[in-house]
Amino acid sequence: MMNRGQSVLAPVLSWRRVLQAVSSLMAAGALSLAAPACAEAGFSTAVVVKSVNARDIGTDAYVPGFSNPFGCTNAEWFRILKDVSNGDMIRATLLTAYATGRPVQVWVNGCASDGVSTVLAVWASP
């Protein structure tokens, strides 16, 4: 039984609010699922460097078959930026691996504006 002054619409309004809240949570969940699953720093797969290019912004390496944890769009290249604090050591390791044909893994820490992976470390595989 309804009391005087109680609206018939009160239960409808509360259910509407519940449905709106559920819809908002579902939309937020869908957005979070749309994000790349592996967008974080980490080591790449081991690859053999096919070419090395020195540029004004850093050193680029061409590595077919390269995959990285960031999922950068320009998948066959990575870059050692010129202002990386240990850049000389990274470049020396990269060039040694390139000259000897040894595979390398790199620590990918992001993507440059042109979709190339940026790296902070290089590990030459045995």
C-alpha cells in the first residue's frame, strides 16, 4: 500500500539510476578492454640486426621480425635516441652484434612519433 504523498514513479526512478550506473560501468569496462594488452616497457624478442643508420635524432636499427612489448606501429625498426645517458655503450653493443651477426634483445621503453620503438638497453645474445 502507498502512503499519502508517495509517488508511483519512485521505484521506477531508482531502477533507472541503477541501470544508468550499470551502463556506465559496462562502458568503462569496454573502454579498458580496448587498450593494447601489452603496452608497457620490457625486453623485445631476440632478432638479428640487418642495418644500422646514424641520424641526427639517434641511431636506428632495421630488424625484421622484431616484436616489442609496446606494440609500436613501425614494427621493423627501433631507435636509440641521441640523448640517452648510456647511448654510447648501447650503440657499441648494437654495432658489435650487427658486425658479428649475433641476435640482440632491446629494452623498449616507448614509441617515437613516427611509430619506431625507443630503447634504453641492448643485450647481445650468445
